Amino acid sequence: MIRKLNKFAMKASAFMVAGALASTVSSEAIAGGTNLASMVGSTGTNVAAFPKLISAACYVGGATFVGTGVMKVKQHVDNPGQTPLREGLVRLGAGGVLVAAPAMTAVMTNTSGVGTGNASFSEFSFTSW
């Protein structure tokens, strides 16, 4: 059962990553810019979606860890001598950390003021070329 769950989680995460990558490709990148300025400009717009990709990977990885953790705890309940409880609890903890990581990152960036004032990031563009 755990092998099927792990196999399904790997396939699901691969499809999520492929979908996220496919959705971040701009029309300039598909058309293949003819000069360096258009290539660098399209790279800047493509990199802007990278935090969303990391968040999706955290959610999928966290859900996978939580699912396998629940299965390990169930195995411990069924046969305590063979499967230690530690394995399930470690996976549940790691899954909880991964699922909470995107939300905690958003809280930290909002609290520290990133995006406003002197700490803001400017858009990366080469319009002067």
C-alpha cells in the first residue's frame, strides 16, 4: 500500500511541476527572442513565477510526507514490534513543516516589510536597450 502511495505521489508531483513549468513559459520564450534583450526580458518574467513553483513543491511534498506518516503510524498500531512509532511521527512532522513553509514565508516577508519601502524588489527589465 505504501509503495502504491509513494508511486502515486511521485507521479502527481511530476505532473504538478510539469504543469507549473508549462504555465510559466511566456510567448516571447516560445517564439525564441532574436536578440539578447528579449531573451533576458523573458527570463525575468519567467523567474517571477518561481516562488509559486516552490510553494507547489512544498505542498505536494508535505502531503506526501503526511500520507506516508499516517501509514507508518497505522503500521505501528498493527505491529508495534516491527515498526517504531518514531518513523511515522518524523514523517508527520516533516510534512507539517513543508505544508506550513509557504504560509510562514509569506508571514515573514509581510512582517519584515519586503515589497514596500527601501526593501522592495524592482522589476527586472531591459527596456532601455
